[in-house]
Amino acid sequence: MTMKYVYDAARGVEYARAYADYYRVSEEKRLFSYGINDCTNFCSQCVWAAYGGWLPGFEDSVIEENKRRINSGIRMVPYIWYGSRYFSGSNKWCRVEEFYEYSVAMKDTGPSAYKIYEGDWRNFDPAIAREGDVIQMAVRSYAPYRYGHCLYVTQSGNSPDRVRICCHTYDRLDAPLSEFSSQPDEYIKLRVIRFRDAWFTR
């Protein structure tokens, strides 16, 4: 049986802030596997949390329930879009391009998103970014011909200094988007995707 679930951006932001600085979270309270290139894994976690996969809190009972929910695939799509406590998760969960293609694709169940901007920083209006959006960027020194990094928006604003993000792979907690927009020769293009309510089987 499938049900429609609200995309609660505030809960996604709460999760992002709780786990952005991963190594400050005690080991027994960590929920997912953490890898070297972990940015999309982390953004998928935030999206999962926003759809109600995560229960807020760090009490032992809440942590154990969240671990159970991860193991049971609550608000995930088995064999397609899922994270894990023991490894990075599926390709659609942890790889930038696969995550994007899957999120914006028409489908019966799973995260549902649409693109609201794609281009360079010069033509980007930071005011369009909202809490709960995902920003992906092409990184010249890493993968200049495809998107290679993901950020989760935790605060909107009318300038890159006021827009705040959380991310992994060089963990950042509520960092200003200007950390990236001020380096247009390195972060050469970006796209912004926005999530909406979606159907899941559990």
C-alpha cells in the first residue's frame, strides 16, 4: 500500500544541522555510513528526513528507533533509493548525477523533485533558493563536465552571504553559499532542485 507523504523542509533542515558536523556526533548516535565522498549520501539523508524517515532527537530510544527505520527502509525505495548504516547506499542515493536523474524522473513512488534553476553564478538569483532545496555544482578540479557536489539549503536569503547550506565532503554547518559563489572558476555551474510531496510504500 502506498501513501503520500509531505516534504517537510523544516525537518530536513533540522536533520542537516544535526549531522552536518559528523565527527562531533558521538559514534553510537551516528545513523548512516560515512564515506570520503559523502556529499550526495548526506543530501539524500536530509531528503529522507524531510519525508518523515527520521524522528528528531538524540535520546537512546529515538536513536534506536531511527536505526530500525533505516534497516527497514522506512521512506526509502528498496533496491533503488536507500541508505545504509553499514555502507554508502545505492547509486541513486549516493551519486550526484544518479540522485538528480532519479529525483526529477516521473515515477509512482520515491522522492519527487523538479529543477528550478540551472546555469552560472552570474545569472543566479540567490533569493530563489529555499530551505530544503538541493544545490548541485560542477567542480572544475574534480569533474568539470558533470555535476559533482551537493549542498542542502538550510536558510534562504537574498544574497549568497545570507543563503546558508550544510554539506559533507568537507563538512559544513550553516556555511554561507558565498563560500562557493565567490569561486566561479572552480564551481563553474550549478542547478537547484526542489522537492515536493511524494508517494512511498512505507
